[in-house]
Amino acid sequence: MILCSLLVLWTINSALGQTTQNINVLYVNEEYNSIADRAFKVAQEYVRRNPNLGLGVDAVEVLGNRSDAKGLLEEICRKYNDMVVSKRPPHIVLDFTMTGVASETVKSFTAALGLPTVTGSFGLVGDLRQWRSLDISQSKYLLQIMPPADLIAECVRAIVNKQDITNAAVLFDDTFVMDHKYKSLLQNIPTRHVISPVKSTSIDEIKSQLTSLRQLDIVNFFILGSLTTITNVLDAADLNNFFGRKYSWYALTQDKGDLTCNCKEATIIYAKPNPDASSRDRLGKIKTTYSMNGEPEIVSAFYFDLSLRTFLAVKGLLEIGNLQKNMDYITCDEYDGKNSPNRTIELRTSFIQVEEPPTYAPLYLSDDVFMNGKSYMEFTLDISAVSIKDGSPVGSRPLGTWKSGLSTELQLVDQTAMKNYTAQVVYRIVTVEQYPFMIKDLEKPKHFKGYCIDLIEEIREIVQFDYEITLVPDGKFGDMDEQGNWNGIVKELMEKRADIGLGSMSVMAERENVVDFTVPYYDLVGITILMKLPRTPTSLFKFLTVLENDVWLSILAAYFFTSFLMWVFDRWSPYSLQNNREKYKDDEEQREFTLKECLWFCMTSLTPQGGGEAPKNLSGRLVAATWWLFGFIIIASYTANLAAFLTVSRLDTPVESLDDLAKQYKIQYAPINGSAAMTYFKRMSDIEARFYEIWKDMSLNDSLSDVERAKLAVWDYPVSDKYTKMWQAMQEAGLPNTAEEALERVRASKSSSEGFAWLADATDVRYHVMTSCDLQSVGDEFSRKPYAIAVQQGSPLKDQFNNAILQLLNKRKLEKLKETWWSNNPSAKKCEKQDDQADGISIQNIGGVFIVIFMGIGLACITLGFEYWWFKWRKRSSVIDVKEAMKKSKPSKTGKEVADVDAPKEFAASETNFGFRARRNFMNMNFPGRF
């Protein structure tokens, strides 16, 4: 209804002719907002030079300090009271204060006294604290139009959304007000960000500020300010080497000039305002005719349009009588906190109806009843990628535009073009070299290989990022000292020098207090024992080592002595075969015990074959029986000791568990100094000591009753002190400082029952056992903990990596990684299998028996050759002598006689010893034709 009345009255006034309407303006501004002051005066001059507007402006100016609220309020009240007393009360309050307590003072003043007000202060919905609780009638005449700088900051939000930026630093100078943006700018966006003013115009100080921001792991930088400020920041960034694929830079300004810097090589996304095409002619005319030369021109145009539009809106209200000339006003002194006037002023409606063309871009007033924090100038930012090389621009590529608004998006020429200028997400990974999880390899793209490298590459395919990997300086995963200070990977994450801690890093409660861990990517891993693998000594003639050399010599002496005695007894006994042939002539076995036969008899008596026919004489038989008894005992003893001797070395396992290690004293043991294993044993020792002190204090507590004391009276300490003793033994043994030192001490061990044992992570032990044949893992794992990836506390990487690891787990890719780096590891060695009792005696220990066989066969062959030579060549001379003798004999003698008379004595002996058939064969062979 009111809107219709305004339209009718406006039409009638236009038809009746234009009249001049004087308005009284209470103009409030800050000391350093000279651009607004100049634009306000240009608007006054514009009204004066254009009588067709039918408007006269009588302004009373109040200039105050942003931080001096009391002084500003006193000055406003003084001039306002003067205007009221002089019957020239203000029709409108034009407030160009930007922010701060002084600005809030103006809002409080106008709301309390019910004065129509238009302000160009910074602030979104609810940021003007004194206007937060306006009722509907107040919201119609207390209006806020946000300045351009307040909207340009919203472009940062649009860019962050479009580029999926996860970290950002927003730097601004005094041309922007960001006090109210700290919480709202990137609210509900998963972007870790810092909003900070550029602290100085000094390049060195800006360098220091940028370095501090970089230490917070920020690679996306936004600069909101004048071109001078932007140039200074970019120059400082160039000196810090903060350009390249790992960084992205965005410069947003209210200025209209081109971007420059002394950068060696840089590409910056540059956004600057551009006037609407329909307003450019008017802007040029206003600047030329009215000398509106304040820079930035968008700010000058904003304050000019806001001033002029306010004047015309008030004129419209006065013309239709909505703003009564005799409106009741109360002075500051009359205000008691409860007597604020009730107004029904349609300033908002009149402001919307003003038809004056905009100078730069139209002013947008929200349709909401409560428009404050939602109304602004609808300008456009041109966005381009500016390339600079050696301090000179070498190209500018238009990317798109952004129209000012609270939730508007970028309008890009190419939807993917801007992605090319996004800082590549490069995470800093710190690690500790540990096989096979992390292995230094300069030939690889990232100079590392291993299980964890394959894992992070799989995660990278899902999360999409790049990374740089370095070894942590102190080579430790992270431990806390007595003062609560951390070292290693944990320290790097806490101090923001790294994003990810990668490696065989155990999840521990104290670590989780300062860093975050992903879900485990590896099974529970505990501590176990690494020892030198015992090697059972082997010998082909090990069966000879069963008895000592003295015993062997004694047996050999007994053998020869017994053989000699048996020959002597057989030689001299009247009952022996050779001395009593007639008695034994009918026996089937007639064995004459010569010295050779005695040696053979004693030797074969020691074998299962037996010695054969025993001597005929009783004395010889007694010697034989004594030898048999001796041989039986020797053979039985040898057999039993041989079996035990070949088995006992394989049963020598002095340490099979941690308890076994703790109970013995010959083997020294210790973990690496500063390792997680050392922390475990030290803490367990401390806990046992603390338990002992608690028990002792309880036992010696005088306040206990006799019954309670009796319950504590035990002969032995009820809690084990195993770890206390072990920790003491470790300190006495000396903790190795490196894995190499620990391995050297293990390999220097004399045997499995004397030397050094290394207590380490089971994966370390397993790898060393896998890649060497002289080490073994002993006992079960204890103090088992999972391996996981560490990230900064509160980092969004935790959730991203969790999702990726779970996907890999479901696809069974983690199992494939284990198979690659454990089962199929190229560094694994194929070691010879150790002798196992279940497999029997090895050829290495019993092979000498076969050598004996071959030696015996060889000796037999040699003997055969010797025999052949003996009978073939040695006997030939005797045969020749016989032939010669026969030639000289008489012809009347027969061959038989010749053989009997002239044959050598050897043949006679042969005939006796070998029998008739053997003798005849022999003679036929040597004397053919005669026998």
C-alpha cells in the first residue's frame, strides 16, 4: 500500500514540475578514509551542478578515530544536538566508518535515537553488533551496503571451493578489513587456513612472515591488498623460493593496474575489478568533470553512488511525506535507554526506487526484510593467469570472471584451465630407513624403495597427491624424554615440518597424545631375540673322534700284542696244529696260526663276520676269548658313544625364550639404545621398582592394624623382578647404538651358549634372518603393537588415508605387498638346511666310512698288482734255473726224476702247502709238456 502511494506521489510531483528539496545530512567518517570523504564531496558537487535533481544537501561532518569510541560519540552528540537545537535536525545519517568500536558507536547512536541511517561499513549478517536485534520497522530505515573490499574477500571462498584447496594463507593490507572474516570466510569448508595482515612494508619482514606460514605447511597464498602490497609480498616470496609447482599464488585487488614483481619466474592468478560496460562512460565523465580521482576507483565510485543514492532516497521520502519535516527528535541528553522513538520510515523502499544510473556497478539490495549484511555493489572481477619472468610480465591468460556475491561461483572460460595453476599437493614425508619397509635407493624416482613406498604409492592412486620423502635427522621414530620433549618423526610432525610419518612405526599410547595414526596397515609386531645360528661341526671322519687318540693307540697296541701272543702260544704249545699234526689230521679245519694268520684273526674277530677257526691249543683259545671279550666291550662302547656323539650337538639349545635368556649369564643381551625395545624394558623395570616401593610402603605403614599387617607379611617379594634384573644386565652388557653394531656383536658370538643376543622388533629380526644364513630368531614375540602411518594431529589426511588403507585391505593388496617383500624378496638367501635329528646322520659326518671302503679297495688293487708282479717276475728266475739244470742232466733220467731231484726247494714247499692239484697246475704252467 505504501509502495503504491510512493509511486503515485512521485508521478504527481514529476508532472507538476521539479522543486528543490533541501536535506540535512549528518555525515560521519574515519580519519583515514579519505577516499570516502572525497567521494562524498563529489556527490555534493554533483547535486549542486545538476539542478534538475531538485536537491540541495546541507551536511554536517563528523570525523573520528576508529579506536576512540568515546571521543567520536561526544563529537557526534555535540553536532547532532546543535542541529536539533537550531531546528535543522538530520534527515539522514550517512555513516562511512568502516569497522571497529567507533563504527559500532555510530550504530548504537542511530539505533537509540531512531535516526534514518545508511552505512557503508564492513560486515556480514550479524557482524554489526549494535544492529543485530533490529525489529522490522528499524530494519526499514537502518540500512547497510557492504563496500567492494568486503565482497572481494568472498572471491577467496569461491576459488578455494573451485580448486579444492586444503590449506591457505590469506594476507591482507589496510585496504581490506578482515576482522569479521576470521571465522566466516572459509566456514564449513575443509580447508586449514590462516588469515593474517601483511605486517610490514619491509621485504625482510615479509620474508620472515612467509617463512613462518610455510612452516605451518601452507602452499596456497592469497594476497588481498593494493598493487604495492601485492608486489612486496611476491618479491619476498621469490627471495624465499616459494614459486613453482608446489605453490600457488592468488592476488586480489581493488586497483585497476597490471600486476608486476621482480620475480625470476612466477605465475600468479590475478583478480581485479572491471566496471560494467554500461557504466564506463558515466564513470569517465564523473572522473573528468568532477575530479573524482580517488584510487581505487571502484571504492570512489561506491561511496559516490552510495552518497548520491541516499540523497535521492531521502528526497523521495520528503516529497511523499513519509519523512515528516516536523518529526520528533530527542537529544543525546534526553535519551534514557528506554525512550527510543518509534519510526515508520520506508527508507529501504525509497532507496530501491532511485533510478539514478550507477557509476561503476549497480547496488544490490536484498529482498529480505533484514537486508543488512546481504546488500552490496554487484561488480565483476576479471581473473587471469599472469606469467612473469625476470621481473617482466611475459603473458596473461584470461581464465574467467567472478561476479560479486555471497555465494556466487567462478565463471571460467575453460572449466579445467584453472586447475593447471593449482599448487600440486606435495606432502612432506619423513621416515627412518629400515629393511624391508624403507630402503634407500638413489636409482628410484623418490630415492627410496620398500614395503612402505609401495604402500604410499597405492594410497597415492586413491587420494591423489605427490610427496617428497626425507630421512628424519636423528634416525628415530619418536620417544619422549623425562622433560616431555619428543624426538624423531613425532617431533617433525609436532613442529609442522612434515605431513606424514612413514615407516615401521608402532602405535603407542604416548605417541597418540601428540600425533594421529591411521588404521594399522600391518599386523601386530612384537619384540623378539636375534642370535647367532649354531653350526654343528662336521667331519668326514667324525666316527674316529668318538674315542680319543690315546684310546685308539691303546686299542692298536692291544691288537698287535694279542696277535703276537697268539702266534707265540701256537708256536710253542705242544697241542697246537703245527706241533701236533697227526692228532688233528682228520679235522676239516686245519688252520695254522702263523703271525699273519694271528693278525687276521684278531682283526676279523672285531667284526660281525668273526675270526673263523680258533686255535687248537687251550692257551691260544684263552687268548682268543680274552680278545673277544675285549672287542665286545670296545665295539659296544664305541657304538653307543658314536650315536650320542652325533646327536648331542643337535640337542644343544640353551636359549629358547625370553625367560631362558633372563635366567642365564653367559649370553649378553640388549636392544639398540633409544629404540622402542629399550623403552619397553626400561619402563617394565621402572614399573617393577615402583611396585616394590608401593609394597614396601604398605608393609611398613605404621597405621595398619595387626590383621592388615599380617596379610602383608610374606617371606618373599610377591612381584617378579625379572625385568629389573634384565635391564641391569643390559646396562652392564652395553646397549649398541646402531643396528650394524648389534649385528656385529651377534656374529662375533663364539657359540649359541656364549656371546650376544639382540632384542629388536620382530620384523627387523625376520629380515636379518631372511637375508643371512648365520642368524636365527629365538622365542615368541612379546609386547606386540601394530604399524600405522602417523600424521599431524587434526590433519584431514587421517580420514583420507584410513579410507584408502581399508580399500587396499579389502582388495587384498596389503597381502600382496607382504608376499612381495617377504616371500619373494630378492635379497632373501637360500641357506643350506641344518642337520636335523629327525633326518638322521648326514653324509658330512659319516662319509669317512665310504672313504675307508674306497681306500681298502684301492689297497686291495695295489696288493693284487704286487702279487701278480711277485709271482710273474720274482719266480721267473727260479724257473730259468731249473731249465738250465735239466739241460746239464743225463738223458737216462726221466722227467719225473728230474723234477724230483733237481727242482728247487720252493716247489717242494709249494707242493706241501697247496696240495697236489694246486702243485700240478702250477708245474704245468711253468713246465709245459712235462707234467
